[in-house]
Amino acid sequence: MENIQHKVVIITGASSGIGEATAKLLAEKGAKVVLAARREERLHAIVNEIKASGGEAFAVKADVVSAEDMQNVVKLALGEYGRIDVWVNNAGIMPSSRMNELRVEEWDQMIDVNIKGVLYSIAAVLPVMREQESGHIINLSSTSGYQVSPTSAVYAATKFAVRAISEGLRLEESATSGIRSTLIAPGLTKTELFDSITSPEVQAMANQISGMGISPNGIARAIAFAINEPDDTLISEIMVRPTAL
Ligand code: NDP
């Protein structure tokens, strides 16, 4: 039996892209999936699709910027399934721009969603996993969590931060409480992430390369691999790049 089967998995940002692909793949492999994001209608459509294929899932409308919403996701998941085995910190935005454009509001949004969202999620689920003496937290960084390029400074800063948080969590938890922490670092992936770009310069750059991205299914497979490893095996980092870039 695969280690994924019957696991209760929560995925933030499951209404599109990598989160949606991951929810569908994990449900296909027998996980019970909780899909969280703000666009409720899209979540319900995906849940219906999963159920129609024989999978088990439910949707929770939640904003990762709200610590209360994250607590509520935990409460609902525990109410439905009694435990939480895996939490995938996937929700993210990328309104990239040059620093001198001073898009301070977008810097705030990226810091809120990409960093605080991960921290609020950890704050909600870590006590539950410690109580269970098991669990797995998967954090979506990026190749931008390793390398900065012009226009990516703030987004990259958030993804460097996710890397630090994931590694810190692993160092503190794995040996003591058995909770696994995995960093997933995708390269360019064909999703709606680029829709959040408002800088015309970055939009033009994104339009040139977006077709070269990989399918979100490629990232979903990496996440499934990390979850499926036996409990004594911790996949700490996986980077997945498009062959063409
Ligand atoms: P998408 O835009 O398709 O998905 C992002 C998801 O995040 C959506 O489901 C969105 O749902 C959710 N989201 C955004 N803000 C919030 C919020 N405040 N609260 C809850 N959910 C939120 O992009 P991807 O699938 O590409 O992105 C997934 C992750 O992968 C991100 O962390 C991204 O940084 C990372 N990544 C993506 C790469 C790529 O090239 N696509 C490369 C490297 C990393 P909703 O709007 O309904 O809330």
C-alpha cells in the first residue's frame, strides 16, 4: 500500500495551478484532501471533479493572510477526519517589478501571502502534529528561493524566507517530534501565477517565456513522491525545472 493512501492532506492555494494539480493527484492516490483558498466556486468545482472520480475531498474558503482562517481550516479538517497528516503551504503570489518602481503595496502583499501565510499555517497545524507525534509540512519555495534576478528581488526574498522557515522547521522538529519538513522549489510552471504581475515590463518578459514552463502536474508528482516516502525517510528539498530553460 502506498504511504499516501488514507492520509489527510491540506493544501493552501488549491483553487488553481500547482495546488489544484496536487489535490487531484493526491486524491487519485487515495489521500483525503482539504482544499483551501479564497475562490470558493473554483474550489467546489475541483472538489466535485475529485468526488466524481471516486476521491475524497472538501473545500474551505480561507485567506492565508488571516491566522484565524488557518485555525478554522485545522478545526474543520479535524472535525471531518480526526487528524492532519500533511499540510502543503502552496498559496503564493508573484507581482514582480523593479525596486525603483516602489510598488510598496505589492511588496506588502507578497510578504503577507508568501511569508506570513506560511507562518500562520504552521502556527495552526504544528501543535496538532506535535500532539499526534507525526506529520509532514511541505513548503513551496522556487528557484527564486536560490537565485535573484532583476525584477524578482521582493518575490525572491519571500521564497528565500520560505526556504529558511522550512529548514528551521526540519532542524527543530524532525529528530524530536518526527514531523517532516520538505521544501519544493519549482522552476517556471504554467499556471495563473503570472496574472498577478502589474508591471508592464515584467508582463512582457513573462509573456515571452511562459510557454516554456512545465505542467503543474510535474510539481504535483514531486510533492506526491515526498509524501509517499516511508516515515523514516525525509525528503528535505526537491527542485523541479523545465528542461527547456
Ligand atoms: P496560481 O496563481 O495558479 O495559484 C496560486 C494559488 O494561491 C491560487 O489557488 C490562489 O487561490 C492562492 N492564493 C493566493 N493568495 C491567497 C491567499 N491570500 N489566501 C489563500 N490562497 C491564496 O500559481 P501557482 O500554482 O504557480 O503557485 C503555487 C505556488 O508555487 C506559489 O507559492 C508560487 O510562488 C510557487 N511557484 C510557482 C512557480 C511558477 O512558475 N508557476 C515557480 C516557482 C514557485 P485564490 O486566489 O482562490 O485564493
